[in-house]
Amino acid sequence: MSGIASELAGVRRAFAQPTLTLLHQRQAPVVITIFRAAFGRNNVPIPTARLHTQVEEHLAQARAAGETDLPAGSGREVCQRWMRGQWLVRSLDDDGREVYTLTSHAQQALELVKNLARDRATLSEHRIATILGTVRRFNAEANPDRSARVGILNAEIARLQAERDRLVDGGDLEGATEDYMLEGFTELLSLVSALPSDFARVEERFATIRGEILAAFRAEDRPAGQVIDDYLARADALMTATQEGRAFEGAFALLRDDGLVTQLREDLTALLEHPLSDGLVSDAERAELRGTVRLVRDGLDRVLVQRSRVTATLKDYIVSRDAARDRELEQVLRQVESELMTWMATTGPRATHGVPLLPARADVGHLRERFHDPADDVLPDRIEVADPDDAPPLSLSELVAQGGPRLVELRDRVDAALSSLLPPATLGELFDGLDADLRRPVEVFGLLHLAADRGWTGEDDVTEDFAAVRPDGSGRTFAVPRTPLPDPDRPTDASTDASTGSETRP
């Protein structure tokens, strides 16, 4: 491959990274602005529902300000698209709530935009001195020649000793120029701004290792001990062989040294209290520099939590491991889970797939049948006719008491009650006035049958009690919808017709 072709391939790979895909899209200014407004510089996790609401509010404000090129959809849909673009990641916090955080790609994009938006100092003495000092310190720590290292240290000691003696003897104290201070603050802010994305890359790397460990456990193509050994080796390599891991170890070592932390805070305080800093550093940048130690602590905490999750995954698998689970059903369930994870990684949040609760019936052409058994065709024993004399004697009154409702007698009693001087108001009052032999539980159904036949309707929301008496003398109370009886004083349809001279029924 030619030089220009290989260079073009490398540039294409760089543009395929989520960082540049975010900056290259048409709506990048709006997305970057929402990220900066919602998450700030510390990338504080935000509950999912809250971020959905914030995104909708920010988009509404941008639309009211005249911006037309905005992401379409609700806050949830927009956040889902940003997750597919690898700019947002959703996880569980310590309380079990779902939260959103920015990925390292999104934080790197925010850092790049912030550096471009900041007033950049031109080439100055401070930048050249920083380069010279970095190269000198790097050579002093990496030079393989012992005598060369000793010479570099002696020269540095002599220079520092001479400067100290000059100041002690009352020499002039040279103040820093405004350009020098501006360049120094710019470089310091650039270094501090890069910390969140560095921590996020380490955190994402541990999350990737956790997913790979779970996949290895589900596949069960390797022994569990080999999977654990591989994790320990990769975790050690992550901390020693990668730039992010070494940065994490260095930050961890810094926080373990109380003297270094105190020195860092004192140096930052001295720089921010410099007379020239008021006109060079804004309030937001000043707060960013003062929170450097807290920023490092928060990043370390998130990385340690992610590493603890990997360790917890290993612990849960080792504790719950059972050799008896290596059966066909468990293998099928693991295959289903693996396929489900693959399907979820390539589908949207609202994608559905119909899964039957039970498998379909097997279409079998012929099943094995048992042979004919002649004993199955033996006729059953003949039914013997019972002797009528063995039946218990029953009287006619006992048979009537056990029978159904006596509709004829009930109808006569209803007609008599309606034609009396003081007719009952409801069907329940009529029932209470009947004789004991007509207040059997079955007579309640008889009265309801007669009421329905005459068009009397009950009230659905009001009930009344029917005190029934069984043939053995015991009582039973039934709650029945209250059924008012017709008022004999109210003119009927027939009497109304007679008053108008029309023909009525007899």
C-alpha cells in the first residue's frame, strides 16, 4: 500500500471513531451544548427520566431562540439515538437507579470544543520553557547512561542552588508577565479538562472486560479457573500496559500521598491568588481548577466501582457454580440468553418479537398403540332392581316441603296483598307476611319469578332481607334487590284510557 493510501486509511479510521462522528454531524453544536449544560465538566450521572426531561426543555429553549436544525423526537428517543452513537451510556448506580453518563468519546469531543472555544495564547516563552523542561525531566528519568543522569541532576541542583542563593542575598524577584501567566493557565486547564475522559476510558474498559467475562461464562467453552486467570492477567495489563491504566495508577498513588495532595492544593491556591489571575481566569475556570482534587477523586471512585462490579461478577459465579447444572435444559437457557443479548445489541428499544409460551404441538404421523385386551370388552355387572320395601317412608307433606316453589299459592297471596287496604310496599315486606310454609328459601325464587312476569324491577343499589324458614325449622336470611310493589292508588294505563273514553280491557 502506498504512503498516501495508508495515511488515508488511518484518517478514515479516525473519522469512524464516535468522537469525530459526533463533531462531524450537522447537529453537533446543539448536542455538545446539551451535554455541557446537563452533565457539566464532572460528568455527574443523571437519572434517565430526569435527563429525558432536561433534553426536551433544552430543545424547546433552543427552538424558541430560533434554532431550526434540532434533533427530532422525545427526550427518550433522542437519548436512545445518542446511546447508539456511543456518546451516552446507561448503567445502574449504587442505589439501583438507571442513570446516564457521558462516554469517553463524548467527553473527548467536549474537551476539544472547549479548547477551541478558549482564547489560545500564541507562541511564547512559557511554552518553549515548558517543552524544554519536560524534555529535560523526561531525559533525566529515562536516560540509560548512569553518568548522564548524574550530570543532569547535578546541573539541575546547581541551577536551583544558585537561584536560591540569589534570592536569599536580596536579588531582584522577577515577576511573571501577563502572557506567561495566560499561557500557563491555558495549558493547566487543558491538562485538567482531559482527566474526565481519561477516567471514563478506564471505566469503559472494565465494563468491556465484565461483558466479555459474562460471555465466557455463558459459553462455557473454557474452565472457570481459566476465565478468572485471564481476567486477572488482563486487569493487570490494563493498569500497567495502557496509557489510561498508568494514568489511573498515578492518580491513585497521588491520592494515597497526603503530602502530594496538600502540595497540589497549595500550589493551585497560590496560582489563583496571583495578582494577574483575576483578569486572565474566569470564574468558571477558577472553579474548575479549585475542584481538581475532587475531580480526580470522583473519577477514581467510578473506576473502582466498575472494577468492583467485575469482581462481584466473578464472586457470584464462583459461589453459585454447581456441576449438576450442566444439563441439557441449562445449556438451552444459556443459548437463549446469549441469543437474546445478541438480538438486543442490534435492535431498537421498542423492538418486539413474538415468542410462544409453549412450543408447538409435534406433528407425528403415527404413535405406538397398545395391543387389544379382551378383558376390556367384558360387560359390566347387571344392575339389580332395588326392593321398594327398602326405600324410606315419606309422606306427601314431606315431599311437598322438599319441592319447588308453590307458584299458584304465591300468586294468590300476591293478588290478595295488592287488593288489601294496607298493601305492602316491597316484595320483602310481602314475603315477611307469608306463612312459615310459604317462606321456604325456594319461595324467594318463586316470588322473584312472579315479579319478573308482572314487569316489577328491582333496585340495583338497594337490598332488603328475606327471612326464610327451612322445612326443618332453621332460618336463613337472603339479601335481595329491593323490589317496590305498584301503588294501587296510582291510576293505571287502563283507567287512564277509560277517562278519555277509549276502550279498556276488562
